[in-house]
Amino acid sequence: MARGFRLTPQGQPRLSENDVERACLDLLGLRGWYTIRLQVGLFRTLGERGHMIRVGTPGLPDYVAVHEKHRAFFMETKAPGKRLSKEQEKTQWAIRECYRIAVVSIDRVEQLAPWLDAHEAGT
């Protein structure tokens, strides 16, 4: 007897950092925030030699978000359950404590709306 094709539930789908990032960017855009991607890493140039160049500052958050009426902030996105690296922790501490700029680290889009509510209210 031939077996038919069946879908079986495998639990909750796993979200990637890209999934969290896209949802956060959508929410920010709906609320009037303009986001700028902050690239950080080692990149190979085009051409025969393919030199490596470092771009950005290690530990820098993924995005800066700006708004007409509210203070700008930095945002780091992570896959659900993932933690910041030591370098990211140090950089975020410096941004908050030395420059008094808000930084948020998000691993679930549900975290962003309440944080944003408080940020926009100035608390």
C-alpha cells in the first residue's frame, strides 16, 4: 500500500535573527521611525587580490533609529534566545553610560512595542 503525503506539526517554527529584524523594522516603519543599518565586519574587496577591509566598529548595534519627534536610539537584533557578545555588551554599555543614548537589544518583536512606548513617552 502506497503512503500518502501528510503534514505533521513539528512544534513552533524557529525564528532567525533576520525574522526578528524584519518584524522590528516593519514595526518601527509603521510608527514613523527611519532606520539606518550599521554594517560591521570584515569584507573582501572586488578584484584580483581581494583585499580584506574592516568596516565599522566591533560591537556596534545593528541599527540606529531616528524620528521627527523622539530621541534617536540604537537597536541590536538577535535570534530568539541568543545573547550579546562580550564586545556588544561593552559597546552598548559605553553608548548608554558615556553618551546617554538609548540602546535596545531585541530577540522577540513582542519586546519592542512596550520598550518603544516607554521611549517615546520619554521614560
